[in-house]
Amino acid sequence: MTQDRPVFGIILMLGFCVLAPLGDGMAKLLGETTALGLLVLVRFLVQAIILVPLIALTGRSWRMPPRVLRLTLIRTVLHIIGIAAMFTALQFLPLADTIAIAFVMPFIMLLLGKYVLGEQVGPRRLIACVVGFLGTLLVIQPSFAQVGAPALLPLIVAVVFALFMLVTRQIAKDTDPVSLQAVSGTMATVFLLPIILLGSQTDLPALSLRMPPPGALWLLLGIGVLGTVAHLLMTWSLRYAPSATLAPMQYLEIPVATFFGWLIFHDLPNGLAALGIAITIAAGLYIILHERASARSGPTQTPA
């Protein structure tokens, strides 16, 4: 078992918060020219190609206890559903708006950590998470009436990834992150490949084998590389910090997504969205400072 180191876990989660929106931005760019099934397949195939040889070179074990193997399978299915829903939502919504709507997820995760895992969640962390969530509401510009049914897709992403994080927390301390991601990438590839090969014989656009333009192939590979590294960081973070601690930190994905949205798609937030981003950052910084203070004062301090 790995001892909790909250500050280190937060740093790893910050890396995830930078890389994940960048990968989402690449997926949005490719969504108009590449079928959804191929995007998701390559995302996991690249993960397996990178990590399976790494297991062989470093002498890591593939073996998992039956309980961990079952949870890894559940985690992989949740991961496939979450990524497919996210990539679909990105074709209808701006990058920052998609991630902002999906950010009911950390709030769901906080409650799951408290009531399912029995993690201690003091009033200060709960308030910080709520404040961060209120900040995300200010970032959401199009109303559900204006966006229509696709606005529900980020909510599906939120629920699925909250469950995904919950399952990851159950196995993260007892499983090597590289082995976990390698097994998950292999499982997903084995699961998706026959579906897409069979689906390509139908008229379903999402399952066609339509490839992106040659100049965009590096983007397709980049999605897999960024996704692999980002989720390794996320898995490692859960080895060192409770999900309730990491939940508010993930709100920092919103300003990062806003930056990439401006850089890639020339989308800029208005004044209300900027206020929401500022509130989100403030809530995240509070959690960092609070965890540093808790780590210095020792484990006997009452959880806040």
C-alpha cells in the first residue's frame, strides 16, 4: 500500500488538467474528418502500443488478482463510454463549454468519496468544491435551450468519469499505474476493434474507417499519446491523494480548456465567464494551500 502524499497527488493531477484538454482540443479538430469509432480506437491502441513494451522492458507483471481484474474491466468500459461521449460533445459545443458543463463530475466524485468510500470530507473542502462548481456555472454560456440535446452529453461524461475515478481509487494503491493502463488499453483495443471492423460494413458514420487527411495523422497519434500520459498522471495522483482532495483541483481544467479554445479555435470568454474562471482558480489554490498546511501540521489534525 502507498502512503497518502496529498500535495504530490495534487501536482500529478495538475499535469492531467493540462494534458487532457489539449487532447480534447485535438479530438475536436479531427472530429469533422475522422469517424468517432476510429478516434476512440486509436486513442486506446496507441496507449497499448506505448505501454505494453514498457512492461516487458521494465519487468512489470501483467498479473492481477481476480478482484482487480474485474474492476479494471469495469474501469475500461467506463473509460470507453466517457471518451466516446466527450468526443461526440466536442463536435457540438465549444471546448471550454463542454468541459465546464462536464464539471459537475468533481462534485459527484466528492459525494461518492464521502458516502461510498467513507473518505473524510471536512466542511472547508466541501465549501471549496461547491464554490468551484459555482464558478463553472458562470463559465457555461449557452443555455440548454440554446444548445439543445447535445448539452446533455457532457453530463453523461460527468457521471461516467465520476464512476471511473471511484473505481480507479479502489485499485490505484494496489496496482502499478503502467500495468493498469497497459491492460486497460489492451482490453479496450480488443473490445473496440471487432466492433469497428464489423461496423464499417454498415452505414453508421461513427463506425466507418474514414481516415483523416495525411497531414492530420500526427494529430490522431497525438490524441493517443496525450491521453495515455494524462491518465497515467491521473492514476498516479489517486495513489497519493483521496478522490475528495483531488476533486476541486480538477476545476483547473476549465481555464486551461479556455486557453486552448482561444489558441486553437479563437474562442474567448466574456466577462461573466472570466469571473467564473477566476472563482474556479481561487477555489483550486485554496485546496493546494490547505493541503500544504495539513501536511505540515501532521495527520492528527481534524480534517477540514
